[in-house]
Amino acid sequence: MASPATDLTEEALAARLYAADLPDPDLLIRTGGDQRVSNFLLWQAAYAELYFCDLYWPDFDPAAFDAALAEYARRSRRFGR
């Protein structure tokens, strides 16, 4: 019988995370002016681009979303390299 330590794989951990059935995010948008992720999707967002804006969530409208996507499009993604 395998020990719990040998059963721990990246795949086993990922399968037990919040939203395990969804792909990892490419862009993590943080509203409200805070420049931290507050433990939100830490594992899944390891290679995500981070976007911070001063708007609070209720005010984050389609124009703000378009601005976040435009900023994301200007970035050169290196995926940890």
C-alpha cells in the first residue's frame, strides 16, 4: 500500500482544489484598489497575469472589463520563464 506522501501528486492536489473542473485562469482581476490576491486561487493562478484596478466590484462594468482585457493583450506572457 502506498503511503500518503507518495500519493500526493500535482494532479491529486489539483483535483481537490476549488473549481478543479475549470481551466487555470490566464488573467486574475483584482478590484477595489488592493494589490494582493488574498489566497484566492493561489495554485490555479500561479501563471496568471494580474490586473489591479481601483473600481469596486459593483462598479466594474463592461468598459472596465474591456480595459483589463486591453492591458492583458499588451503583455508578453512567459509562463514562468
